[in-house]
Amino acid sequence: MTHDDHVAVAVQVDPWEGDRRLPDFFGPSWTAISAFHSLLVDEGVRRGLVGPREVPRLWERHLLNSAVVVPFLPVTGRIIDLGSGAGLPGIVVAAMRPDAEVVLLDPMERRTEWLLEVVAALGLANAVVMRARAEDVHRELSGVAVTARAVAPLDRLYRWALPLLPKGGVLLALKGARAQEEVESAARVGARRGGGLAETLSVRAIDGSEETTVVRVVREVVRGVR
């Protein structure tokens, strides 16, 4: 981190820091989520997993943003967080869905090392860290749901994620302002891989927080998919 970055972080305060609605929103997972926030601010920045300029907006843009996907997820079963990176949304999902097994899947060693440390520090017994590319584990790994945040455009994401799902499994992708455009351009790719019609959902975690777009796709066909 440069001197300028230190100064920028020092003078900017996260407007959500200390907001009393956060513990109520996260409920029983609050202790783990607040500890994860602290890890991201300190070690996450130092190790290059979080940009220093993101620190003043970690709650809204990253943690609350990740949490909006949780109500669309099953309570039990295996959830695969594809391209878990710094643990967003995977760590948040594991904390908020304690009865599900959450696989944090990422191909990069430095990221999986970080994820292992975070899982141990937070005591997330339901989280499993796996270092691999999604396309390399299609035959050995499957789950009832796959989450993905800032991983790839939908056409590529469909190729990686849908083979990890059985019929009826759901892909939940956190997307930005161009979500609907991606949905339309990737429709044929999704259909070829057994995905149903994509739903584009606009949601927010807490009143006053940023709206987030979640793309939801159910896998409808498994056999015969090319």
C-alpha cells in the first residue's frame, strides 16, 4: 500500500461501520461476519486480496452485497462458491448457512491459503476449501447450488457452473448493471448446458444499502447436454 493509499483509507470512514442494523441483519452469524470484516481490513488488504480503497465500503459493497444471495440458497446440502477469491460471497454464505456444506473453490494457491486461514479463524466447520478450476472437477464435485460473484461473464460462467449442478440445482450469480444484457447474450450457451430461463432479481440487504442484481438459473436438463 502506498502512502497515498494509507492517507485515502485514513480519511474515509465506512458509513455502515457501527450501524446498529448490521448485527440484527446478520443475526447468529454476526460474530463471524464482523471478525471476517476485520480480517479483510487488515490481512486482506496487506495480502492484496482487497484493494485499500475498498476498505471504506466493505460493508455495503462487499459484505452486504454478498449476503443478499443467502435467502435464495437452500438451508442444507452442498453449496459451491465458484472462484471464491477473498471469500465473497463464500465465507458470508458459510456463516449464514451453518447447516449447509459450503465448498470454497478457487484455483489460486495464495487465495486458498487465505481461505483456509479465514475458515480456521472463524471456526466455520461447515466450510471446505478446494484448490481447483471448476472445469477440472465437473465429474467429482456437485452441489445443490453454485454461487459466483465477479467471476466471469455469464457465457463462461454457465460452462463452468452448470455442470456442477444436478437437475433442479440452482446457479446464483451476483452481477452488475449489465446483468440483463449478459443474460440475453448468453441465453443459448445456458440452454445448451441445461439451464432454464434466467431470472434477473434486484435486491437489497438493508433499506438504504445499494441494490444488487442476482441472476438465478435452475438446471433443468442433465443428460444429453453438450
